[in-house]
Amino acid sequence: MLADVQQNYGDMHPDDVIGILDNCTLKAAELTQQIVARRENVLGLAPYWKITQSGADAGMPPAKPPTVQPPPVIHGGPDIS
């Protein structure tokens, strides 16, 4: 939204520009609230995590490489554009 205003503000009515900037302010406030809520959730869960010296979660098994190989690429398939 803000990029559109920056590019097109000369063609827009001042009230429209103000409305768009108000919407940007509201969206920024909403995103900030979501970020704060996520951080609070993570901080609330942090006491339940047990981290080892290597930084791995002690409750999780070590990662294993995938055992399934992707299918081979053959000619005549759909083009990727």
C-alpha cells in the first residue's frame, strides 16, 4: 500500500492518501500486536524446552536423512516456466 502511495501520490486526492496512510498505520499496529503475542507464547513455552549442549532439543530424536529419493527427471514431462 505504501509503495503505491509513494508512486502515485501525485495522481491521488489528498484525502485518499490520508486514508491509505491511516490503513497502513492500522495494519502496522495489528502486525505489532501479533508479534508481541507470538513472543509471549514462545516465552511461555520456554521453561518446558530442554536444550542440550549442542543446542538440540533433548526430547527430539536426532535428524535422519530422507530415505525416499525423489523421482528422476525424465524428458517429455511438463515444462517449467
